[in-house]
Amino acid sequence: MSDGDQQGALSLSHSDDPPGRFWAFDEFIPSEDGSAADLTGGLTNLGFIRAALRRSAWFWCTTAVIGLLAGYAALKEFPPSYQASTTILLPSNLPGPPGEAVQDDAAIAQSRTVAGLALRALGMPQSPESFTGQYTVAPTTSRVFVITVKATSYDTAIREANALASAFIRFQAQQLESQERLVDNSLQQQITAARQRVSSIRAQIRAVSAQPPSAAKRAKLSSLAGDRSQAMIALTQTQQANLGSEAATKIQTTTLVKGTLQLDRAVPLAQHMKRYLALYVGGGLLAGLVLGLFIVVIRALVSDRLRRRDDVSRALGAPVKLSVGTVKLSRWRPRRRGLAAADSPEVQRIAKHLGRAVMSGSRGVATLALVPAGDPQVAALSLVSLALSCAQEGLKVSVADLCRGNPAAGLLGVTDPGVHTVQADDASLLVAVPDPDDLAPVGPLHRKSRRSGADERLAACASADLMLTLAALDPSIGGEHLAGWARGAVVFVTAGRSSAPQIHAVGEMIRLSGTELISAVLVGADKSDDSLGVSAPSGPRVSVGRSLGS
């Protein structure tokens, strides 16, 4: 709007038959088929998701950083295992098919028995079952297998690998020596049996020799003498065979024991710390980012808070004629210092829009009510900005703050109930603050009596050129009193703060009060919102282009 248009907009008429409303909009005819929302894609289009991610960038960035820190902490708390390996060489004269013995020996090295021997040598109280999970045994050739141990340090890994190798070699030697003793015992039993045979025959010969001479005696002695000769030959053969078997077994055992050795002492394996750092830290960052994005998207999809212009218009039953971005308020600055935020482009746009929406009645006073559906701070700041701008143009302006906490009056430095004259920015304003006990204060437009002092002060507000009202409506009280303060109302909606039932309730209370519902202002609108803000539910048409005073 040009400067000339703005000056014309601020010149209010005092004639007996003023126009129905200054700077009126065209008549709003809501859609009867409700198809506007369908044309814009509803809440699940890509633009909506992108806007939700952009709004909550701080959240998913925070979760990504938390994931990164968690990954780094996990790397420090559970560092990757340090590894050491050693090689075991088996003898060349192993029995059985090639490669079978090395598989058996590898399984023996992985057994709880060998693990227990190594733990006893190390003096560690760990159980053999858990220790077997800390190392692996892998055959590489038909005579070689490698033991790889994982530990919390290189020194520990090297010590445990060497202990396992020594335990396996010792266990293998014990097994071979045990087998040798078993073979020796078996051979000795055979010799003992042969000797017992010879002794038995000799005893029989002595018994027969003591009998009286006879042909039967001679035959029996002859037979026993032959048996004794055969038994002596068998004993001699058994002793000679046993001597050869014992020598062969001794040589084989010695060869196997001496041939099983630790080929290389344990050495540490290279540790790829950069890879583990990327895995832990990068994985934590990615997991935190994905989790944050997932939470943001799900929260946006299930939220009942309205952000799109069409959704707000449909719930309110009135058009959204203006939408602005986020208004940065000076919440930490007390009272009038908070007016610094009124210089922002968003607040200036809202003030100009409100100036075009002011309505006039038959008595010439122009009125407008600002009804916040949620946080009243932006509405209060916009109202005060418009009031000061009009007052600086020479108009007599009154401001009524009917909200809890009186945010508009607080910006002007008024805290006590009553009607006060305030000087601010070279402008004079009348500020009306109702008594806290007066839940639904009746405005000067409906007061018939002028007998009390309060009525007289309110009459001064009614005699102003422009009366601006900030009113938050409560369903438990209703909004019938709103018509006593203004003929038209503009609803302030902060994107993502109010649900559809809340906004709809505000619109219904304004209509039930008899106040003209002009339009809505959407604060904090998404840049990706391409809806028009003119959707409305099917039913009777809602006209906002006519003045209550016409």
C-alpha cells in the first residue's frame, strides 16, 4: 500500500451516514464442496514434511549430535578388541589322511580343556567357556593352524596367545605320552600272560613227575614237554615283539611331541582405529539423525495443530487474509521496551492490514477487536503498533485490553484497572483495563447508563475516533460481551499452536456475539504453504463484507 493510500486509510469519517466499513474486503463466499484442501494436497504432501523438518531443524540436529557423542562414548567405553596371533606347526608324519589331523588339533585347541590349562597358567579366574569365545583357531595348511586372541590390550592379547599355544603343546604331549603308556601296558600284559602259560605247564610237569612210573606218565610228560617248548617259544617271540613295539612307539611319540611346536611367537595385529572411529561415531551420528527425523515427521503427521491457511480458514469459517512469518518478540524486555519488536516488517504488515479492516458504526466511532486464538503477544504488539500509528496521525485512539495479564496495556506501561491516559512515542492514548473480577466486561457500545464514574470513563473511550480491543475468548464464559467493544473482529492464529476445535470455538463465539468475523491473521506461516486460506466448511455462506452498522 502506498503512503497516500495509508494516509487515506487513517482518515476516519464522522458523518452521520459513514460507510459500512473502511477499506472493506470483497465478500467472502466459502467453498461449499470443501475441495480446496484436496487441491493443495492436505497435510501429507512433500512440502508439509519439508516445512516440518525445517521448523524442527534444531531438534534433529540435536539428536544427531547426541548420537555422535553416544557413538564416541561407546567407542571409549567399549573399545575395539586388540588382537594377537601365533602359529602352531604340526609334525609331518601325522597319521590319517592329509588335512584331517590339523582339523582335529584345531578343534582340540578350541576346547575348554586347553582354555582351562591356559587360564591356570595365566592365573586368571575367568571361566573356560567365556575364554573360548575370545579366540579363534583357523587351519591354514595341512600342518599349520593359527590362534588369534582378542583382548583389551596388545600385551594381554600376546600373553594369552602364547599361553594358549603352550597349553595346546603341553596337552598334546600329555595325550601322546598317555597313549604310549597304554600301548606299553598292553604289551606288558601279553608278556605276563605268556609267562603265566609257561609257569602253568611247568607246574603240571612237576605234578606228573611225582606220580608212579607208568606208560601214561611217560606219555603225559612227553606231551607237557612239547607244550612247554611251544610256550617258551611264544614267550620269547612276545618279548622280542614287545621290545620292537616299545621302541617304535617311543620314537613316534618323541617325534610327534618334538614336532609339535609354536612356529612363531605371538605378535599384535594391526588395528584400524580410523575405521572403528568412523564406524562408531559415524554410525551414532546417522542413527541420531534418522531417529530425530523420524520423530519430527511422525509428530507432524499425528499433530492436530493447524498450520496451513486453508485449514485455519476452514476451522474458523473466515478467510485468512494475511499470513506472516515468525514474529520475534522482546519477551525479556519489560513493558514499553518490548515495543522495539513493533518495528519488525511482520508487525508493520499486520498493523497496515488491521488498519484496512477497521469498521465504523452509525455514531462515527471506528472499532476493531483482535481476538487471539492462543498466545496473545503478537496480537497485543500489533494492536499497540496500530494504535500508536493512528494516534500520531492525530486521531483520538482508545485501547481496551480484555486479556488475562493485560499484554497490550503492559506494553504501554499500564498495570492497574481503569481508564488511563498514556503518552507514548509523541502520541496520547486512552487505555482501558477492566477489573480482574469482571469476567465479561460490557463495553461502552452497549452501556446505556452514564451514572457511575466507570461509565463516564468508558464513555470517553466510546467518543474516540478509533477504539481497538484485545479480547481473548473463553468458552466457559462466552463472547457475548465482545459486541460491546467492537463491531468487527480479526482472529490471530499462531501456526502450530492451536487445534481445529479451538479455532472453531473462537469463530463460533464471535459469530454468536453478533460481532462481524472479518478475517484471520496467521502468524508463523510456512513458506511452503501454497494454500489460499479461503476454504470453509459446506453450509450457509458467511459474509464478512457487510458492516453491522449498515
